[in-house]
Amino acid sequence: MKDFIKEGQTVTMFVPYDCNNCCPFCVNKEDYRDTSSFNLDRCYRSLDLLDKILPHNDIVLTGGEPLADLDALQDILDHIKDGHHVYINTTLPTNENQDIHRVAAVLNKNKDKISCINVSRHLKHYVKECSDEIFELLEVPHRINCVIFQDATEADTKEKLLKVLDRFSGHEIQLRANYSKLTLDNVFDTEHDDLFKLIDSIAEYKGQLEKELFRTGFLFQLGDSRITYHKTLPYSKINGKVGDIIIRQTGEIYDDWNNYGEEMTLNSLTL
């Protein structure tokens, strides 16, 4: 793990490659309906600009699907300068041109560059999942990212959740609240949070993690699995304060997610 401390806002880059999935909780999908203005070179220019302003911040590659084109992913990783923690949100896609061995090889080659990959695996199969054998091949830090879209009080939610926890026993698992239902009024609440109560009934609660302006997390332990419950708003600009900086697939820099965001000026980045 890189030994420097993160400084400044996280930069999240939407890669210009669609995932061809339609997860019901995805807040990015609308951005991929028209790909005609997508431009990776402009994304690079934005990364370079932000690197000069924020040389030790976190960079998240998300989408869409960062692993849709493994050669392009390698080019993106090569372009990101040292000094950043790099996180990748992915489904670990495989197809006739990239099996689990090729995917793992590309990620392992960059294990000193990648701080963690977040692998989407949910209670329902919203995406085409590759074989779980890939996790035995990975040398790069990774965790399972599971969004609980259905209501925690539904009769079969606990059963489905237990199956996911058993399937990935021994891995770090991040359970995520359905962000489309989160607001400033409930993002930090646990008293009225049915999903928190459900997880607490299954695993041992260890305490709260970071509490930031628009997100927080809670730590649980189940056997040898470290489980976090993550709650984050689908927007990050609150009362003029920016939490995440977004690089759109067009290369444009925004101060927030999706329809909430506005283009940022150089002045707003340096204040």
C-alpha cells in the first residue's frame, strides 16, 4: 500500500466505455446513452490538470466499465502519475477476447499502481459474472461491492444476503445502501435504517468508519470476512463545498455527479 496520505478531493473519472449493463441503482447510465462526444485524450488533459492541483488525491476509475478494453485500461493506468491511490470499479468482464487469466494478468501487472478494485456482485445478477476462480488469480487488493437494492425488510433479503456473504467468505465485502434513496436526512442515520439492522443481526458490529460530508461507513466482522456497510449520497456538492470532482467521458470537469453537477472553472479548483 502506498504510504502517502490522501490530500484533496477524490477525482472520479467516467471511462468512455459502456458496460452494456442496466443496474437499476446506477446513477451513471444516462451519461452513456450518447457516446458521440466521448474523448479519452480530453480526459487525459483533465487528469493532467488535476494532477498539478491535487498531486496526492485518490483517483477512481468507474463507468461504464474500465475493463471493457484492457489495452485502453493499461494506457489509462500508464497515464496516471505516481502519487495517487487508484481505485477501479468493475464487473471483471470476460468475453471471447479476454478470459479470466488475461483479466487477472493485466490487473496483476499493475498491482503496485492499483490500491484496490471494487468488484460488483449483487443479490441479483444484474451483470454477467465471470467465474469466481478469478479471485484466486488476483494479486491486486480487491473487495466485493454489493449494492442492496431491494428492501431490507423483504422476506427473502436476509437469505439472499447470507448466500452472498457465504459465497465470498474470506474476502473483504462492501455492502452498499441503495444511494437513490439516500438524502442528507438519512445518510448518517442508523436508528431507522433497516439494512443496518439486518447486517447487525448477521455480523458483529465493530464501529463507525469515516464520516465525511456526504458519506459514511460502518465496520462489521463475520468469521474471517471484513464487512463494511457504506452509505453515500448520489451527489457530492453540499452548500458549495465539493467532495468528489468528476471527469466526464467527454473530458469535461464537473463539481458533482450527473444532473446535479456543473462545469468547474480553474478558480473553483484552486480555492
